[in-house]
Amino acid sequence: MRRSKHRRATRGPIAEINVVPYIDVMLVLLIIFMITAPLLTQGVNVNLPQAHSKALTAKDKTPIVVSVNRRGDYFLNLSPHPLQPINPQQLMSQVSAYMMLAKQHHTNRPVYVKGDRDVNYGRGSTD
């Protein structure tokens, strides 16, 4: 009788699943995708449009940058002293002069406004 009880305990169902084969399959699939993914993007043919415009000159590339620091001081990158603050009237007159000059030479000069994170939004747009 002892012998039969011992046999029954060893031949019972195993409650755990062997996951090693699944991990092996997943690693093989990962390697396959890592190898084939770069190959898929290289085979795309794109017909890019051609631009019929003149090349940009050095003076066309320099934008006008107006900076506002956290105290509300204005700075202009094209002024004679770009690190010294200027008042709003000087800023408007200098930017207007640069824009008129650009208009006379038939060039477009972008104007960028760089404001400090702590500056009130209305401070840079209403003065």
C-alpha cells in the first residue's frame, strides 16, 4: 500500500508552466524585428518638389530678435549695444527702421520675440 501512494504523488499533474520556450521565441522575434525595421525605411522613394527661388544672402538670414527679461527690460540684437536695455519707444523706432530698410531692398526679415518665462504675457505685447 505504501508503494501505490508514493507513485500517485509523483505522477500527479504539474501545476507550473515552463515559460523558457516562450521567452526564446520572443527573443527571436525581437531580433528579427530589430534587423528588418531599418531595412523597411530605406526603400521609400520620395519625389521631392523643386523650389524656384533665389538663394538667401547673408543679410536675409539675420532675423530681428527682441528679447524681454524677467524685469521687463527690452533688448534688440541689431542695436549698437545689444546687451544694454532700451525703452519701448527706441525699440519701436529701431525695429521700424530695420523693417523699412528691408522693404526698400525687397527682402523679408523675420522678427522674433523672446520672452522670459516669468514675464507677464501682456508686458511684451502691449508696450
